[in-house]
Amino acid sequence: MSMSEELGRLAALHERGVLSDEEFARAKARVLGGTPDVSAPALQAINALRRSRSDRWLGGVCGGVARMTGVESWIWRLLFALLALCAGTGVLLYLLMWILIPADPLTPVTAPSPSQAG
């Protein structure tokens, strides 16, 4: 099916009310751009992954993954330790995640006011 035929089919579906405005715009962008349709919630979850600054033993990787998945961090630590016994796979995976996943942003520290300093 050519691009013009597919756009015509999408327009017909949109006119009949089968596709909402948002769905039509997304499908049209996919056809014109040739990019696969990626679900937004999954992409947002991956982009929200950060290493934890509060729940950490080494790099905060397990704490960040635990926060994203809802699984306790000790389970992730155990999983990485068990994977470390498999030819060091857990160590390699942990190091890669430590390098590639950004840390939680620091909370700004406010300086004490002059009245509190004295």
C-alpha cells in the first residue's frame, strides 16, 4: 500500500470517528516519518529510571530499579549477586547500569539566613 493510500485510509477512519484526533496525528506522523509507533507510557518509564541517592549500597542502581518496578531493592541486590555467579554477568550489568543511568538530581540546599547563622 502506498503512502498516499494509507493516509487516505487514515483520513477516512478519522472522519468516521473511529480514530480520535490524537490517534490520527500519531498514525499520520508514523506513516510520514516511517518511525515505529512506540507506546508513550513505556518510554516515559524508561526515561524516568534514575539511580537512587537514598537507597544505595554502591551506585544506587538497585534502589532506582526498585523504585521504578515496585519490587524491593533487596530482591534486585540478590538478583545481581546471583547473576555475578554466572560468569560475572551481574557485575558487568551492574557496572553498565551504573555508568549509563543518571543519578537522582540533588535537592537544592538553602543557605541559612543571616538571622539563623549567628
